Amino acid sequence: MGSRKSNAGSAAPAVLLAIVILLLVGSTLYFHIAKTWWFPPAITPVGHEIDQQFFLTLVVTGIVFVLAQLALAWMVFKYRDHGQKAHFTRGNHALEVIWTTATLVIFVGLGALATHAWGQVHFGGVEPGALQVEVTGVQFTWTFRYPGPDGKFGKIVPADIDASVGNPLGLDPNDPAGKDDIVVPDLYVPVNQQIELMIRSQDVIHSFFVRELRIKQDAVPGLIVPIHFRVEQTGDYEITCNQLCGLGHYHMHAMMHVLSQADFEQWEKKQEAQNAQ
Ligand SMILES: [Cu+2]
């Protein structure tokens, strides 16, 4: 009985599978190293820090990925069907402990390294003199409000919300602080100055997302969520909504125009003049 060799397998399927695995690893490496379909460059100091952290994570997990896949391809080939008898194994406890501990250390370590960037965005205080802008999401537009020359945002009354009469935010007509508020469909900010956005929603959950800022923040009804950043270069950047907020979600976007200080002041003056009319 025991000595009879039967069904000695062909090497072809194992070799083919190993080659497919190698090709997958090779093409994955190529697209990451060539940065095909990569994200646009960051434009804030925190954005660069996030990118560095992302790159570190990618390198560490990339090395593990490549080694694991190469080992898999080699195993597939080495242990292919020779017609040998399969035998049962209970695994290796020492190895299990080593790779579970290594995974834990890598994940917790990367997380700990990332806390600085995370903390700057979410817990770092806002510098005095930061420009405050209120951001409101509503199906399916963004609206931006500046306090105007008095530096104070006017009161908002939900009953007064009516985009058809030019009051999409529901500014209280009886509040003098709101008279000079600037309400616009695009975000204008000066370069090299700290900006604090106060993010709101009028209806469902939206998400304020600008790729170049590396910031994505949910707009939640009933909450005012502050975020802050400082842009290092002028330019036009797209703001999209990043939560599936309804049928028109796909076209919910606006632009962020980063202007030089002089251009921004000019823009502000123009808006104020329009308000005064
Ligand atoms: Cu939305």
C-alpha cells in the first residue's frame, strides 16, 4: 500500500501561480514607486508632516508586503504537488508570538509617531490673528461667511434661511453684527496666515475635503467643528464633499482661492463695498 506513488502532479500550475504572484508584486511596486495616480503635493506644513508619516507607513508595510508575497510564491512552488502525502501540522507557537508582537509594535509605533501631526490639526490652539471663516454645507452646495469689518458674525435664525431671496444662511436682518457679513460661494484665504474654519451643516452630514490641505472634516448638523491650517503657496484648489450626502453629492463642490495678502485685502474690500450698496 504505502509505497505506491499515485497522481504525481505537474509543476505547471504551481509555477504559473508563483509567476502571477510575482507579477502582482512587481506591478504594485511599480505604481507606488512611479507615483502613477498619486495625490497632489501638500500645501501646508502639517500636510508635509502627514505625507512623511504616510510615506513611512507605506515603506514599512511595503517591505512586509513584498517579503510575505515573495515567501508565498516560493512556498507555492516548493510545496507543489509531487504526489507526496500531505501531513498535518499544528503550526509554530514561537513564530505566532513573534509576528503578532512585531505587528503590534509596528502598528502602535506608527500610531504614536503620527500623534504629533494629528494633534496639531485637532488639538493645537489657534494663533491670535487667525482669519475666521464659517463654512456651511447644505445639499448640495458650500457657503462661506466672513465676519466683515466689525469682526463679528451676525446671528443666524433658521426660520430666515431662504436661498431664493439671497439669504442661504438665515442671517437675522435685525442683528447689526450681520449687516456687514460677507457670504460667498467660494473660499478666499490669504497665503501664509493661519485660517480657522468653523464647519457647519444645515441638513445632513457633509464632509469638507481639500486634497492639498490633507484635511477632511465632517460637517455635522448641530455642531460647529473648528479646523485650522496655514497655506504656503497661492493657487486654486478644489473643495469637495466627502460624505455621500444625497443624489447631488457628486456635484457638491466649491473652490478655495489662496491669494497673496494684498490680493486678499483687495478682494475683501470689494466684497465690503458690495455689501454697503
Ligand atoms: Cu455633501
